[in-house]
Amino acid sequence: MSEERKPGEPANEISRRAFLAALTTSAVTATAAALSPLKDVVDLPTLEEFLRLHYKELTPEDKKAILERIAAQVEKDYGVRPNVTDPPPIPGVEFGYALNIGRCIGCRKCVYACAKENNQSRNPQIQYIRVLQMRKGSIDVESAKTDYEGEVPKDGFYYMPVQCHQCRKAPCVKACPVQATWQEPDGIVVIDYNWCIGCRYCMAACPYGARRFNFEKPEIPKDELNPEMGYLSNRPRPKGVVEKCHFCLHRTRKGKYPACVEVCPTGSRKFGNLLDPDSEIANIIKTKRVYVLKEEVGTLPRFYYYFNL
Amino acid sequence: MTLDRDEGSKRIPLAAAGAAVACLLALAVVFTKDLIGKGPGRDDIPKLSPEYADPSTVRKVRTEMTFDGAPCQACHEGAEPLQGNPHEKGIFHEHIELKHGRNQHCFNCHHRMQPADFSNFDGSPIKLDNIQLLCAKCHGTIYRDWGLGIHGRRSGFWDTAKGPLKTQVCIACHNPHWPIFKPLKAAPPPHINPRTRAKGGKTAGAENHGGLD
């Protein structure tokens, strides 16, 4: 190696300089090839999106412009002109949810009504509600099955659907490093999909496994898109953000029931205003045996399970 | 070994140099042609069937009392209570399966004199429009819960100031002759990990850890 080469040496060697030049050129080629998928990135934020303020700092004009921008984007992507709104919380209303696990038969209709209402990705599949099948006699969530099939209810089992519990002390809100998720005055924990950085800390913090991540761009058939959209709820999500149940706030803040409540064939799902003493949810809490899931973690959910007794 | 400042004069075996460059160029080809791809393809998930999200009730509520299209009065003139063994009078209501607790007799619920109506405790008729009052005769606590919105289905508007609230009567979900809620076929289970085709053995929470199988 250290020997000086003399002119006229064998031709099967090249100079180190020439070798380095060739090596650098081919390394640059390989790197460029490896990075070539970047040229397909189409959802880079526009300057307006990049410079916008946090949701809570937006003026009504800002909000209007953003809603208009989203509507235009949806129309471009799906060929449907959506009605994108941002209904505010109703004063004097705190939403609560109750689910009768003595009546739920585990048919999963709520899961699919929710997916349809909230424009959830069909493939990869995103579902806010997970129905757990458990043996009667205890609440053993760890051994619960989610992949049962066929006729339900099965002998010896009961069913407990789990979705976002809209906790009063929500660990996900505390975990978010950029305040992309927060609790609204009516109790709904919302996510601004344009503010979420996709770090998934909230998913790790949630004791109920209620949050879902868009690992890929959501795929929704054009003919199944629900055009009634809310900014904080069911507008199409970009890739790389977290989403979850929001009590169908684009419906419930306009006075309607959530989609899962309306579809439940057994009437196990109950929804209402906790602050109204005559609402069904207030009556359930007054007269039924109610429990909350994982009470010991201190999240104080607004989602209650109850029995027939 | 001596340190040689004139590096340009150092020689590299052509075979080694060629191999290194060829490796990098091969990598470039692999990347541009996407030979490795993006991992296993996605599962084929069947299209969402509209029936999964259909909010209609499991039964249709009849609006008038008829049998095979004929009104009850066509056979039961209603002037006199029926006498004798009904099975001797021909085959009419045999397809009705009566599995409603201890109720063995039509006239536990149906009115003897007015066959299109139902019978209250004192023999007064209950119309089909108020069918919940008939059920309330035995199921008082459920009737109370139903009135409070705890039992049964509700749809429309929870905030009745903004729109109508729609409630369902007992017989929209329960067959009065066989009232226990019938089993349904469950909608498909979730595809927890879109990149695996493995089935079975998944338990709750597996989605957070890439599946247990």
C-alpha cells in the first residue's frame, strides 16, 4: 500500500482520486434515488396554512376563510361540495353518555354507523368504537375479545363497547405538547387536525385506547362521504394525525343525537345534557347502578356504563 | 507504512473500486424502481355494507290490526266472547309462536269483545296507538324507564327546542308474542392491523402493540 507505484504499472488499478470521484457520484445518485419519493408529496401546507394561528386565537373571519379553504379542498378531492361548519358549544350544556351493558348485544352497528357518519378511513380501517366481548361475571378487559363473529349475543358473554370517554381530567390533553387537543366548555375533548403534529403522546396517555392514528392518507369512497362536516369533528383528516370520538359534535351541538345512539338496535346507548335534571342521562345517573371504566386512574369520564337494575 | 501526502498518486485496485461503485449504482436502481416496495400490501377490506349503519328498528310497527289483510272484525264479530277450543275452528293464527312468559291465552292481551283492541285490567279497551299501556300492565318499571328515556330507542333531537324527538314503542323492537330480543348477526370484526392477514387470538389492546399473533 505504501509503496510508490512506478509509471507503466498494471492497468487494473485506478488512482484514488478517480475512485473517490466515482464513489461520490454514485453515492449521490443512490441518495437521490432513495429520496425520490419526496417528489410525490402533494400535501405540503400552503403558506396560509403554515402561518395560521391556533384555533382558540382565530377571529371569525379567519375561521370563515379556513372553513372555505377546507370545503374547496374536499370538493377538489371528492367531487362533493360539503357543508363545513364549526358549531360552538351550547351554553349550559355538558354532554354525557351512558351505555347499558345489560342490553348491548355486541352487533357492532354503532361501529359502522360511526365510521360512516365521521368519514373514517375504510382502508386502513379506523374505528372509534371497539366492542369488547367478555365472560359474564367480571369486567376482565385484558382477556376481552374484539374479533368475535356470527350471531350475537353469545351464551355466557356480555359486550362492552369502548370509545372516547371525554374525561373531565383528560390525560391526553395534558400529554399534547402543542395544544392540538383540548377540552371544550361542553365537555367534548376535541382535536384540531391542522395543529396535530402526530407525535402520538396522547395515544400513549389515554387509558381507554380511544385514540386512532392515521398512518396513511384516509381512504373514503366518494359516494360514502358525509358532506355534513364539522371543523373539529368529521372533516377528512390528513395523513399523520390523531383522531377519536367527539360525540358527533357537528350533530350534537345542533341538538341531534350522535349517530351511534340513533343506530343502536337495542337502545343501549343514551346521550344527553348532564346539566338538565330531566334529561335521560341525568335520570340514568339518578336511578341506575352506574360505573365508570378504570375509575382508579382518576380521569372522571363523562361516559357511564349502567345495568338494568 | 509511510504517510503519503500525494494521495492522488495512490492506486486502488480496479476490481475493488468497480465493486464499490457498482454497489451504490445497484442501490440507486433498487430505490428508483421501488424493487423492495413498501412492505406487505393491505388487506382487502370489503365495502361498508349499508345495512351495518341502517338506523331502522328491528321490527315494523303495524298501524292497524289486520290478519292477512283482513280486519279482525271479518272473523271475530266481537259481539260475544269466543267460545270453545280455537283449534277446532280451522287453522288461522297457528304460525304465531307464543313465548311470552306465563301468558298462554290470546285474551291475556287481546280484547275479547273488540278484537282490534287490547284489554286493560278493568276490561276497558287499549288502542293500538297506546300499546305501551298494555305492556305497562306487567312491565311497570320498564314503562317508567321508557318514559324517562332510559329504556328504548330515541332518535332525532335530544334538544327538543331545536327539533322533534322520535321515540319508539315497545313493539318496534319486541315481538309481542315472543318478546325476548332476537340474536343478530354481528357486523364484521375490526381489521386491527392492516398489514397482517393473521386471524384469531387477537385480544383487546393488541392494536397498540402491532397485534399479538
